[in-house]
Amino acid sequence: MSNRTLRQFLQSLSSAGVTHLPFVELPKPVARPMIAIKRPALQSAVSAAQSSSPLKAPSDLARDSVQPPPALPETVALCKESLAGVDDKADALSRLRTLVAACRRCQELADTRTQTVFGVGHPDARIMFIGEAPGADEDRAGEPFVGAAGQLLNKIVSACGLKREDIYICNILRCRPPGNRNPLPQEAANCREFLDGQIRIVNPEYIVCWGTVAAQNLLGEDRTVGKLRGQFLSYGSAKVLCTYHPSYLLRQPAAKKQVWDDMKFFMKDMGVDLDGHSSKSP
């Protein structure tokens, strides 16, 4: 308040008959003690904040909640067997197929399937193809890759100068998910011992993962197939190539070129140069 304003205020009080003002002593403010934070304590708090885990995505939470079931004693014993040749491998695959046919670990899949879809191909194949799960056509036929995507896969195989019957073909799941949805993490975990059993028995030199679902489940990867393709990864003693699923190619035909590039890269490692091959790309 300025001096002029104060004088005017006092004059108005005097005109009103106020001759003096009472003295009021205001309480002194209480000084609050300063809290000293020692540098080590401050640094610990900062470090704790920096090291705290970020919030997890729903897919990560689902993966963390997965509880793989105990392996069947029959599967464990089967995988310990010494398999000397094609006949031994064929017999082992047949016994594993019987275990799969009786499996009801995934109640929803067991209740809605027509039959289990185990795998087909040469028991001693040099190459193994792994897809994600059976579709409606596969569920009816009991064989993987027989629908529209399977027909395109056959064309890719033929263009590479290969024969389907010389390859072993299977999926991450052996039952069709309702509505052809992607396999759930727990479903993949329930079926994993059967996939590992097939890989153990066939013992392929090469594995081709068709699609992100197959690649991520086999390799324990978080990256999409677009990030994994164009290189060899490894699973056990096998070289692993990841590429787009044929069903994706049916929706995105432009991606066929990338798959053909992947197959040329793959076949070149096997000693076949597809650039000089008479076959045309699919």
C-alpha cells in the first residue's frame, strides 16, 4: 500500500470518529526444519527409479503366465532312443502321433477339432517346414498345409526344385484354433514337447519357419518375421530361416518377391543357385 493511499485511509477513519487503532501482535511464523538429503540416499533413489521395470504389454503378461505342463514319460523315453535309420524314425514318429491324438491339454481345441494334425513328410528329411496351426482344410484332412496356403507352398517348393514328400512339414500346434485365430501362448507351451519330439526324431539340417507365429514360438523371439528374415538363425544343430507365411502372400502378393529372395538365399546355402535355375518364381 502506498503512503498516499494510507493517508487517505487514516483520514476516513478520523472523519468517522476513530481516534486510535488497537495494537495487535501477529504470531511469528514457525520455522520448519530443513530436511537434508544425503547424496548417497538421493543417488539410491534415482538409481531405483531408473532401474524399475516398465509396464509390460498384454502379450508379455500372457507369456509370463504360461505354465508348461510336465512332459509325458512316453515322450521323454521316446526322445532318448537311438534312432539308427529311416525305419526307426518313422516308427518313433508314429508312436508320437498316437500320443498327440490322445492329447486334451487344450480343452477348447480338443472339444472343437475334427482330428489332430500331426505332420507329414520324410522321416529323415534334410529340411523341416514349421507353420503356425492347422486351418479348416487341415483339420478336415489331418495334414498340414493342404488349403489355399498349402497350394501356394507347393508352388514355392516346386520352384525351388524340391519335392514336398522329401520335406517334413508340421506346425506349432497340432489342433485347429477356433476361427483360425493365432495360437495362445499356453496352447503353444502345451504342444511344445510334441514339436520338440518331431525335431529330435527327424533331426533336420535346416528348418524354415513360415510366419511370425512359427518363428517367435520356435526361437523364443519377440521380433517379427520381417526383422528375422534374410539371415540364418539356429535351433539346436539346425540352421533356421524365417520368412512370410503363404497365407500372408495370398493377402499381400507383393511380398512374394521377398519370400523368393529368402528361398534363393536358403537354397544357395544348400548348394543350389536358383538364379541360374530353370524354374520360375511362384
